Amino acid sequence: AIRNPQSLHRLVHELQVHQIELEMQNEELQQARARGQALLAQYTDLYDFAPAGYLTLDRVGAIRQVNRTGARLLGVECSRLLKRRFGLFVAEGDRRAFSDFLQRVFASQAKQSCEVTLPQAGQHPLHVRIEGTRSANGEECLAVVVDLTERKRLEETLRASEEQFRAMFDMASIGIAQVDPRTGQWLRVNPKMCEITGYSASELLQMRVPDITHAEDRQRDWDAFQRVVRGEASDYRMEKRYLRKDGSLAWVNVNMTIIRDAAGQPTRT
């Protein structure tokens, strides 16, 4: 028993100090927990609503974890995807490519990638790019799935447009050419232009416009050409003479349009 009042007072004081310290520590723990919960919520939002699909796969491709974007790309709810093999959602013709990708991931420390198609019930299939790396423990593939469908459609549209342009270019009943605005070098000519000048396409592509322009028209033609390139004139329209390969003259009416890049610089005519 403590009989000394001073000792008792000191003990009570120490207990009070200890209680205050415990309360402060508890408050700090509560604050740390709140910060941790806020960070976890922020991470969860970033993970779930990221524009790319995030998946964790095991060595056989079974899904261990997936975000909402990944589930949307596969057309199945997150909870129903766990433990199912990702390869089952890949188009049959692309499953070998996905299997090879998964093997490369677990055989290497480097990031691996592949492109596959994901069929969608009642909808157009999705074209996706998968990039994956092996986890630190070596037992999981951390994968990112990016939807390339719109890009693929754009590429197909551009390819179709290019094919259509090429057909129109080649079959046109008038001479059409593309020229370097800085040098006057022929960049592309259609068959009709070859017929007009008497030169083959390969021969013209080794020459400049002034090379086949009549000497009396050459300076006037080049000056007008450069005024349009510099933006000092809105268009180029000129009647002039070409020197054909056989030495004869061909009178032509030439119209020129400048093609400029995003910065407004001329790229070709």
C-alpha cells in the first residue's frame, strides 16, 4: 500500500499523463485510419473507373482480380469473372496468340503484349491490346487491356479512303501529280500524266517540274508556283508548255492546290 501522500499524488499524475498520451495516440491512429480509408477509396475509384481494363491473372490465365472497365470489355459482371479463364473470352482464332503471350509473361521480366479480338454477344467484336508483366512473387500476370476498336475502325476507313483515292488517281482522264512545294520534285504521277509528258512514272519521279517546262515558261511558272506556296496568292492557274520526252511540245492548263500540315506549312501540291 502507498502511505506517502506525495508518492500517491505523483502516481496519479503519471497515470493522468499516460492517459493523455494514450488519447493522443488514439486520435492519431483514428486520423491515420481515416487517411488510409480515403486513400483506399481513391485508389478503388481510380482502379475501377480507369479507361483501361486492369486484370490479375494466374499462370493458367484464370482471373483473380478485375476492375469495372475490364469487366465491361468482357461483357460480364466483376463477381462472375473471378476464377474464370480470360482465354475463354478471346475469339477462337486468337486464343493461341493469347496463350503464347501468357507464356512469355511468366518466362520473362520484360513487358509483353498481344492483340486479340473479344466477341460480344449481339454486338460488334472488340479489338483489344493486352500488355502484361509478371508480378513480384512470379505467380501472377498483371495485365492492362486497352480497347483499340475505334482506332481499328478509323484505320479501316482510312485504308478504304486511300484505296478509293488511288483508284480515282490512277483512272483519272486528266493528268494528276503531287509535287514537293520546296523543290518542285515530282512525288507521285498518274498514268495520264505519263501519257501527256511521254515519260514513265519512274523517270518523272527523278525529275523536277522545271525540268520538263519550256524554257520560255519556266521562270514565270516557278514564280507563280512560289507565290502560292508562300500564301501570297490563293491559287495557281496557268497555261504553259511541257517538253515531252520525244522533244515535242504539249500545251497544258495547270491548276494547283497546296496541301498543308497542322502547322500550316506546305507539304505537297
